[in-house]
Amino acid sequence: MKAVIQRVTRASVEVEGHTVGRIGVGLLVLLGIAKGDEERDLLHVVDKLHTLRIFADEQGKMNRSLTEVGGAILLVSQFTLLGDTTKGRRPGFDHAAPPDEARRWYEQAVTRLRSAGVKVETGVFGAHMQVELLNDGPVTFLLDSRRGS
């Protein structure tokens, strides 16, 4: 699994002109599911998302987690994170999981995060979405479960 994690002061996602997910302070997470992802990939990503210390403490240092600041996650599926741009001019998506498999892992990520006490809003899996955010910092991290990051 790959994720782009952006610390935000607010974020929202629209589908066909209707807001389907909206958060205030928290993380906008774009999540890509790869072929062959397993339970350990899911657990790695879920654990990092709510425990990664990327919010400021009283001294302005990144020392607080999402849970500690009471933030939320807007989780948006994004298969293009698995795009391969090494050859030619058109990205290849051979590394992305098939839609049914990706949906299952995406839904499990939502369930696991909510079970951990995190407020989670979502986009609509497989839909064309308009994502809007106000990146705080800017602070953006890349997470790849297969690289241990």
C-alpha cells in the first residue's frame, strides 16, 4: 500500500457536485492499494496514520499524533499512486490491485481506523472526485508499506 499523507486544516471531497466527505484539522490521505497487499500492509498503514507524530506541540515541534490532537482523516482511494511512469509517456497500472480487491482493503482501512477511535470521512471508491484541501505547513509524507516507511 502506498499513501500520500497531508496534514491539513481542512479538506473535502465532492462527487458529482455533492460533498461526500469533509474534515477540519487532520490528515488527507490518498491511499493506493497494490497487487499482493496483505494484512501486514494494512496494519502498517493504519498504525502509522493515527500514531505518526506530525502535529505541532506547544514549542511548534512535530511531536503530536492525530489521536493526540483529536484530528480526523479524510481517506480517498487513489489507484494512480501505483502508476508506473518509467516507460513511455502513458503511465502503466499493472502494479495496482484489481478494483474488487482494492475496495476490500480500502474498506478494511476505514473500519480499522474507526475501531482505533479515529473519525474517518471518505471519498467514493472508484468515482471521479474533486478533492480540496488546505495543507498545513505544508506538511506531506509518502508512506509505502513494502518499504517500511
